[in-house]
Amino acid sequence: MKNIFLVIFLLYPMNIYGWTGYDYDENSYVEIEKGELVREGKEIEIYDYEDHEYKNIEIDSMRKYGNHVEIEGTDTDTGEERTFEME
């Protein structure tokens, strides 16, 4: 049984850590940590790999495109609008 969990961990490591995506406007990878409730109108915390810091984003809209989800949101500190393509 331990071998099954090891195989799952090695094949799907991103699911354990969170939801990874990309912000094409900022040329930055972002991550939404596991356990965040991602819904329109909610505020979430993301990790921005370009700035190496956590940011709070209020979700304005979400759209599914094939295997990806586009999230549009507003940075609650700067008022900057951001768009993430999540895998």
C-alpha cells in the first residue's frame, strides 16, 4: 500500500502543494495554496514567484477553457487587476 502512495506522490506532486498557474501580463508563475476556497467574490492568498511574496487577490471572475481555468482578480493592496491561467 505504501508503494501506491509513493507512485501517486511522484507522478502528481503539484496536487499536494497547490494550484499552479501563470500571469502572462506580469510574466510570473503564481500558486494558490492547497485549501484556499477559490470562488468569485472571495479573497484568496497567492504566492507570486516573480516577487517572491504572498499577495491577497479578490476574485472577480473565473472561466474554464479546456483543461485550464482563467481567474481574473484584483490585488487588494495595490488595486492592480491580474489574470491567471491556472492548470
